[in-house]
Amino acid sequence: MPASLPFPCRVCAGESGERQSGAWHCDRCGWRLGDAPDADLPRPRIDVVYYLRYRDRVKIGTSATPRRRLAAIMHDELLAFEPGDRRVEHERHVEFADLREGGEWFTLTGALAAHVDAVRARVGEPWAAYDRWLGDAYRRLSS
Ligand SMILES: [Zn+2]
């Protein structure tokens, strides 16, 4: 049963979780509460391809610092994150080239709309997914 954590998760600031074998685990990222990410570890780099909707258009871009990046782009809604860097971003730009309006903006319709739906179905809510990937990367770094 998810419950309120005694203090926010140090990886993702999540506030709910479950108690398993005597320790709290964050719901959002799976990190064990109270295990601080080692201060000597660099913050893991998580590259994401983002799908950002503004009206009937979507921007397909990539960032390793999506919170900062998205705050700088006018948009109505973050539709999805897909794990990937410049290479995946480029593949998508080629794949949906016939829907390109200019720069990294594409018309949100047809094959692109179906792709965004499929990514969302596979990956889930984008920020929850990002926090999961961050928790996984911290666990890999510290093991
Ligand atoms: Zn967490």
C-alpha cells in the first residue's frame, strides 16, 4: 500500500512509497529512502528525446537537462519522453520528414501522432519515467 514517505526522496523528491523489508522505497523512482546518492558520484546523465506540443505542432528534440530545456521552450504540453540522444532524435526527424514544418517542429498527425501514443503507452507519464531512469542510473553508479 503506497503511503506518505517520512521525508521526500533524495533522488526525485517523490513523496509516496512503500515499506519493504524494513526500508521505505520511493514509488516514483524506486530509490531506497535514506540511501543518499553518494555525494562523490556525478549526477547520472539521462538523455531523452522529448515530444513537446504547441497547438497542433510538436517539437521533437533531445536534452540531457530536460527540466531546464523545456522551461525555455513555449509549449502547451509535454506529450512523451523516449530514452535517446541525438542519434534517436535524428532518426525521428528523418522518419517524420514529410510532416516537418520547419526547424524541429512537426505537424502532430498521422504516423507521428501514432508514434507519440505508442511511446506514451510503453514509457508512461514522462516525468515519472524520467525519475525511474534517474533512480536506475543512480543504482547502477553506486553498485
Ligand atoms: Zn524517488
